[in-house]
Amino acid sequence: MGYALKETKYRYRAYTENGTWQKGFLTEDKNISIHEGSNVFHYGQALFEGLKAYKTKDGDVQLFRPDLNYIRINEGLKRIVAPELPEELFFEAIEEVVRANKDDIPEYGDGKSLYIRPFVIGQGMNLGVKPSEEYLFSVFCAPVGTYFKGGLAALDFVTTDYDRAAANGTGKVKVAGNYAASLYPRQQAIDAGYAGVIYLDPLTHSKIDEVGAANFFAVTHDNVLVTPKSSSILPSITKRSILYIAEHMLGMKVEERDAHIDNLDEFKEAGACGTAAIITPIGSITHKGKKTIFGDGETVGEVTKKLYDTLVKIYYGDMEAPEGWIRKVL
Ligand code: PLP
Ligand code: COI
């Protein structure tokens, strides 16, 4: 089951009719039966999102910035020429799935949460390379713990010569094909003993793009939080949130700019961030045989720890969130 701790009972399904999304329904059926000629199987018309529901100390259940997942899924749907989702349908699906599976939402206090996976696929007989005429939107969920083993222990990463996405390709949306492209370099990194892979910008291979299925951030020796600016990275909601936290809550300077792979010594700390990764400290990056170590290479740095603590307190309702970041479900 990989990252999921268990399967849950209910999922939501909705379909298009004549290109328009219809109201959906909850079902216990985990299997989807679709035509062998469906676009999703051959031409990759598939897109997903990932967000989490957190249980607070008082037993409330809340989502973290789901409005940004809603905007991002529609950006992706436009990119694969699939019908955009109405806001009401997106939220109804997520909230119904969370409520229906409420007994499987991890309790407050042990760092677990309910991972929610909305996705859209193009289905129906379609042999030519063109958009589907029919679509499925579904949402399922699973309780999860940490994505990378080790929690706040710093992990070792390695760069790859492969790209997960082209410079003007699909890197900035969550299409399934980006993840298919990432499996081989990920496997190579893991076989070589690393926690994961660092992608460089596809045009020049001289700047950091992403860390597997997470964004990259780093802290300079004079405490500036840096995240890469690139047309091929997924605009991470966690990344946008830690930029805000650093600037407005921790009083740091922040910069979205290039992080040159040959100039990693400018950073005292580095990390990966994402819904699944949360904040995972990077202990070292190996590039063409040269290993750059951040801090002591093993324990979390001071700024990374502050970012982590603030973010996690907001997730679980232990700290007041900036306006509009939290949506209560239960
Ligand atoms: N980058 C990639 C390629 C991802 O798949 C994800 C996960 O969603 C992220 C970054 C992190 O994005 P977010 O913080 O919105 O989860
Ligand atoms: C996420 O952080 O939501 C991701 O997309 C990572 C993943 C489990 C693919």
C-alpha cells in the first residue's frame, strides 16, 4: 500500500455528460471499470491533487488551503484539455469523503493525517490522439504518516541527468506522466543508497528544480529563505506557505530565484517541502560525485525546524493560521 496506512471505505465519483460535470455520489467500490481504449491508458490524460485533513486537539477536522488545490487542478485540466471542475463539486467531493471516512482520520498528537487524493481521468473509446469525450472525477483518501522515513532527520539526495518534465512541458501541473517520468531516476537514486532524487532545470541542468515529488528550499548563511523559480516545477502550496511564514511570521527575507547546483555552499540549510513530504531536511546533495553537506548533515537546522514547527502547528490548529488558510470540515 506504500504511503497509505490502510484503505478507507468510501470514495466519491462524478462523471461528465456532454462535457459538463454532473453531481456525484459516494461509493464503496474501489474498482473502476472503463473502456480499454480510454485516453488515460494510452495518452496519459490523467491529473491528480493531494491535500490533507488534520484532527485538532478539540477533535475538529480541518483542511489546509484547499482553495489552492482547487485552482491548481483546474490549471492542470486546462493544460490537458479536460473540462474544468466547478468549485461546488470539488469541495462537495472532498468534504463528503472526509466525513464518510471520519473514523479513519488519525487522532491529534502523533503526526498523522488523512491524505486526500482527488483525480480526473479521460475515459471512453478514443483511438486517435485527441481529448476524451468523457471524464471521471474521483476522490479517495487514506490515513498516512511520514512520507520520507526518518521524520526530521536530514536525508541524503543525489542529482540526476534525467528530467521529469520539459522546460515548457507539463512540470507545473500535476499530470500523471510527470510521475511516470520520475520513476526511473528515483529508482536509480534509491538503488545508489540515497533518499531521493534532485531534478535540475531541464534547459541548462545548472539550477535546482525540485526534490522528487516535493519542492526545494534552502537558507543562506545570512538567513534568506530561497526557493527556485522555474517554469518546470510544480507550484507547491507548502512552498508558498513557508515563504509566507518566513517573511510574515519569522521576519526573514525571502527570495524566489535560481539555486545554482555549483554554488550550494551559499546555503547553510536545505530541505524538501510538500503536502506529503511536509518539511524534510536535506543533509547532503551529491552532484557529479561532489557531496555538499548542509549543517552537520544529520540533524535539522534551526531555521528549518522553526518553519516546520510553525507549519505543523497551523496544520493541527495549535497556532492561529493566516486568514483563509483553514477550512473546517467537522
Ligand atoms: N512537487 C511535486 C512534483 C509534487 O508532486 C508535489 C506534491 O504535491 C509538490 C511539489 C508539493 O506540492 P504541495 O506542497 O502543493 O503538495
Ligand atoms: C503530495 O505531496 O501530495 C504529492 O503529490 C506527493 C505524492 C505522494 C505523489
